[in-house]
Amino acid sequence: MKLATLKDGSRDGQLAVVARDLRSAHMADAIAPTLQAALDDWAFIAPQLEQLYGQLNAGQARRAFDFDPTHCMAPLPRACAMATGAAWPHHLALAARANGVELPAALIEEPLMAAGGGELLGPCDDIVLPFEEWGIDFGAGIAAILGDVPIGATPDLAHDRIRLLMLANIVSLRALMPDELAKGGGPLQSTPATGFSPVAVTPDELGDAWRGGKVHLRLRSTWNGNLVGQPDAGVDMAFNFPQLVAHLCKTRGVGAGSIVGAGPVSNKERSKRGAVAPGYGCIAQQRSSETIADGTASTPFMRFGDAIRIEMLDEKGKSLFGAIEQKLSKA
Amino acid sequence: MKLATLKDGSRDGQLAVVARDLRSAHMADAIAPTLQAALDDWAFIAPQLEQLYGQLNAGQARRAFDFDPTHCMAPLPRACAMATGAAWPHHLALAARANGVELPAALIEEPLMAAGGGELLGPCDDIVLPFEEWGIDFGAGIAAILGDVPIGATPDLAHDRIRLLMLANIVSLRALMPDELAKGGGPLQSTPATGFSPVAVTPDELGDAWRGGKVHLRLRSTWNGNLVGQPDAGVDMAFNFPQLVAHLCKTRGVGAGSIVGAGPVSNKERSKRGAVAPGYGCIAQQRSSETIADGTASTPFMRFGDAIRIEMLDEKGKSLFGAIEQKLSKA
């Protein structure tokens, strides 16, 4: 099923079930007021939401209305924990090469993951930042919303606790990052608010495209109207979602409603004739490629007024999660 | 006023007002069901809680009951964001010296801060971890619960948004930390669940001890019955709470119910005759001191069955926040 959280002036919004074709929706307030409430009691609540979803898809829901992504908050506007892993190390390898260094082996053996959180933005909320000079970069990624995961969970157990998947725009401030990472505390100021797709979907919605703990579909990034990336999220993902969750939970449990993000999606260029060029899921990757090829990066970071659209289509070309469509504006 | 969250089987617990002397309490459910609900609408809710607090202290609350810290969850069991700063750099300086390196200047100019979160433990909840070999260390700290703080908030604005203060046991896994920090993502696995004091208090409860954005009182750590630390949290704090909050919010806003922790508290040894020896607020600091003095660390990290008590007394010797009393047990 597909779920969204609609803006109603409250901090947690109102839970709605969204039709598979993203055209209509139905309030779920008779079942659970918020997505967090649904996650808190998932085994009991999810079947009721599924039933409403079936009625909505069959055109039998009584109070369906047109679904408008601009009315969406993040599917889970307040998460009790969030961590993001660099699960596609190709872009890290490119960055290392552009800097003339080797990628540390530790980043290939285990995911590079950092805690985050704070403001979680809706799909059409502006990215509001004060300075272009911070090197504002989008980051096309995928995030999982979890049920309760105990400390020491295996990847198999973690796999069972992945409740929902959604798209994420993991924004980075590339100019702040080197100094911040050098301090040792990981990215904090250099990772501002993350944006999310209009809907979160249960993994079964992806059919065969959800296998091995990965999403085997292309993630499309369109920057100011130009398609700049369409890497396959099922390719070159060194750590799948269950592994990322198990990494987070090695030394702690996390509660229902925690989010594990992964991104940016990044594929190695393929030389096969006729292959689709993957492009890039973050500007930093393109700048690394340019630096390696030309000695200098020519693609600038985002400018105020820029628009970024991140979307994933299924095999039939239908949007699975709806599109993240964020504009960068000046604080 | 003093607030606690009592265990009731739910994930967010039930909000209670606790008497100044920590002897009695009163459910606040007629005012707000949870601390998060109170924080979401603080300007409206806080005066009502204050009124109940006044009645309770005057012995006029109608359904007061004995306050039992063992029934407490963390004051805010699910925070929408959490970050912890190393605000007393003395222990970092000692660690650097023990390793024969200089403390990077960046750690003195700006706080070393990392996002965290996940499980937040009540004052008497066990610290449950699988391996002593992870180098399990307590960390005596202080944490602030915030109201809404916008992106780019000044320290002055941040100061106004500090709603509550509480004690924190910022547990670290010292054996996992070096490799994890070397990866660049900051501490994640090496910072497991944090424990909190029975009550969170509004800053005015501290009277003159809350000034300049710091808590000018000693934070006492008692490890297996031995008082090992009593550093003054108002001394050697290089970044006060408003500065820590402003640091977090340089590139993002945070919502009501976010937590900013600071710790471990650490004082430079004073040679003044008659001065109270500050001792240590985390074992790593003591081990650094031993390494500097003797070439080797002799104090071991925590063992299963160990007990750690963290408490702060006011000028009259009364416990302000109640005591964190956690036992380390094997997962």
C-alpha cells in the first residue's frame, strides 16, 4: 500500500492512504491519526489500512479525494531516529580519486553511516538555506521506515522490520563538509534538512523490484528540467537495507518509526553499447568525474531558484513514490 | 518546575509533575498526556503545569502520590532530534596528550558535535550491551530539551528556546570509537543508548546556578559506590548550551522536543590548597591521565554488574534532577 501524511497545521500531519496510481487518496483518521501511530501498532493497524487501500484502488472508498503532493509533509514528519549510509561507495571512490587518494578499505568493508535528523521536509517544500557558497548539493537516495529493531539484530531480522520505503533528497553542504569531517564528529552542519517523496510504500508494492534488500529500479534526478541521473539503485549497492539497519543496530535498538536512509545512488559507468548512461545522483559525483578527466570541476553546485526533481518509475513507466520536487530558496 | 514521564506501557509514557523535593508527584494528564505534547504547545501548556507544580509543592494537589524514579522513563522518551557536543574539551585534550598528539585547534574553536538518538533510557534502566570488550564507558553530562529553534538562530535566541534541563549518561564504547571515527562518519555504533535523569527541570529551578548558559554546579559520578568525579559543570565549559544549540542550528531548524546533550563534564585539576578534586566524568579521561602519568592506563572500563550513579546537588545538598542509577548488564 501507499501512505502519505497531509498538512493540517499540526506537527505530525494526518495519515492518508493513497491509490496505487497516485491519483486519489482517502483520510485514514478512522484507523490511525498519524503514520507514527500506525507504526506503533503496525500488526494491528496495517491490515486495516490495506483494506482501505484495496477499496480505494477499486474505486469503492466512500470519501476519496484527488491526491495533491503539494499538500504532503514528509511521510513521517518526526522520526525518533534517523541515520544515513553511503551504500553506493562508487561516488566515494570517485571523490577519493579526484583528491588523489585511495578510498580507505574500511569504507568498503562496512557502510559509512552517520546519524542525522531534525527537520524532515515534504516533497514540495523548499530547501531553504542562506548561502550558495556552502556548496549546496542534492542527493538522490532511498529511505526505509522501520518497525522496532532490537540491539544486535541480524540482517534477516532487520529485513522483516522494514515497514515502508520512500525516496529521499539527502542534501549536503559540500563546502562545509571537509572541515567538519576533519574534526571527527561526522557530518552535522553539512547535512541539513532531508526531503522525502509524497508517499511511502510497503515493500510488496515494488514486486520483483524489491529483492535482496535492494530496490532494482532507476532513480531519476532532473535538475532544472535536465535529466542528469538515472542510476539503477539495485546496481553497485555495496550494503543493502537490511545490512544498513543491522549496522545501525549493532550497539542499540531503535524504535518503530526510525528511518535509515541510503544514498546518493551511484553507478559505475558501463561501456556496453546501448547501455543507459547512469549519470549522477549528486553534483559532487559529477564534479569528481570532471576533476579526474579535466583536472577541474566545471559543474557548479545548486543556485537559488534551482529545482530538483527526484522520481522512480516502475517497469511500466508509472511513478511509484510520486516525485520530490524541491526548489532551492534563500533563507 | 520539575517534570517526569512515567512508565505506563506506552512508548511515550505519561507526563507527571514532580515536587521540588522529589518526594511526591501528580499526573499531568488533565493538562497534557505526554511531555512531547506539552512541548508542542509550550506557551499554553507550561503555565498550567506550573500551577499544578505550585499546588503540589504547597501540599494542595488533590491526587499526589509518592514519586518513584524506578517508574520513570527518560523525561522525553522519543526525541525528534538529538545531538551531543563535547563541550568540556579538557578530556579531549588529555586524550590527545595521552596519544602523543596535539588537540586540533578546530576542536577549540567550534564544538565537536555529533547527531545521535535512538533508544533513550530511563534513569534506572539497565545499560544492556553484549560485550565488555567494547570498552563500555559512562559519561556524566547534561542535556537540554528545546522548543522550536529556527535555522540560523543566534545563541541569544537559542537561550530562549531551552525549555528544560536534565542529566544524561552519555555511554560510549571506547574500543569501537577509534576505527569508527577514522571512517569519517562520526560516532554511531560507538555511542549506544543514552540514559537520563528522573526529572527534567525548567532552568529557573536552578536559580543563580543557571547563568551564562551553563549549569554552575558539580556533577557527581559514583561508580560501584565510589565517588569518582565531581567536576563543576560551570567550569571549563568551552561552549555553553546556547552556543551548542546555535551550532546545531546553523544549517537547519529543529523542532520542539529536540535534545542537545553536552558531556562528559571535565575540569582541569586545580592545585589550589583545599580545592575539591574534580575527578572524572568518564573513564576514558582517567585512563588518559594514567597514560600521561604512568605510560599505561590502569583503570578498566565497566564490567557487567557495575553500577553508575550520576547526580547533581544544589547548594543546600538537595538532589535537583534525581539520580541516574544504571546497572550494566549483558545482552
